Amino acid sequence: RRRPEPIDGSEKTEVFDTIIAAIGQYPDTPEGFMVEAGKSGKITVDRDTLATSAKGVWAGGDGVTGPASVVEAIAQGRRGAEEIDK
């Protein structure tokens, strides 16, 4: 996986309305959440509905797939929302 390399003098400041942090880390799921996780720490979900082992809890994004793109995480969020709505 590629890693960013700092370039002296390349720093700049910009203003944004929204920032989406997508850094590809695995979740540290507290035991109190009562959701199953695999050995790698990724949350276990039903592949079709994104429902977790805890009733009424859905999950998606890097917490489920591991490192992926922000587009894939957003797509899972939308799919999860559709399932929640059902």
C-alpha cells in the first residue's frame, strides 16, 4: 500500500465545509455493543442486509470490509439505510 511522503514547503491551508475521514483502520468495538467480530476485528454482518448479530444494529464501511474506498463505505451506508427503512 502506498504511503504519503512529506515534501518540505508544500504545506498550505484551505477551508472546507465537510471532511470525510477514511483512513482504513479496524474498529475497536466495545464489548457492550454486543456485536460479533472476526479475528481481524472486522464487524461480522449479514452480506445482504448489513445487519449485525445485535438486534437493530447495522454496520458498514471499513469496520466491515477492512480498508477500502470512501465510495464503497458510502455505498454500504446507503444500502444499510435502505435495509433499516425496510
